[in-house]
Amino acid sequence: YSPSHPERIGLRYINVIRPIRIKKLKDWVSWVKPELMGLIASDQVEEPIIHDFKELRTRQNPGFMTVRHGLIEDQDKSHVYLIDVDRYTQGAENQQKTATLLNQFNEDCYNFYRWAIGSEALKWMRGEV
């Protein structure tokens, strides 16, 4: 199989943070950076929050990065924080360097996710919680 005209090359990661011991909105800042959480991390919003979801799209070299993130209710009605990072480029001219692009996109997605998580999430990932 060899597509003749690829329109998009990309890599997407969707991460769901299910913290333990969260009782109030302000407790989330140890799991997700306050800069990412926005109003939820401030004292301006009162509980209960049902849904707070945002989208950010930036130009990168090459291509674009779209980050969708926010506090949502899971199927069991508990809150989780979703971080969806989509790193991509559009256009057929990039077909020859697909592996190189995907390696770069992987690094870009990891760097964003690593920046976005708080100290408790990092401890959890290391098995310290």
C-alpha cells in the first residue's frame, strides 16, 4: 500500500488523568499545572464543575499542534482531566521524511505532556503514590 498523495502526517496522544484523593477543585493543581487549568485553578469558580474543556492550536516548525484539554466527567460520573495532543503537518511534500517527522512529533507531544502534569501525577507515574 502506497498512498499517492498523503494529505496529513501526524501523531496524537490522548491521556486521561484519574487522580486519587481529590476532594476540591484546588486539589487538581498538584495533578495538572494551574496554567493549563485556567479558571478552575483560581478562586473565581465555585464547585461543582461539570465540564471545562479548551482547545489551543499553534503553528510549529513544521506543521501544527492542537491541544484539547479539560476537566470532564467520566462514564462513572467522576472527574478526570483529559489531555489530547495532536501534532501534525499537512501536504504531500513531507512524504519522504515521515519517520523523521514522527520522531519529532513524538518528542513534541511528550515534552508538552511532561510540562502539563503536576507533581502528584509525576509521582504516580513513577510508582511513588
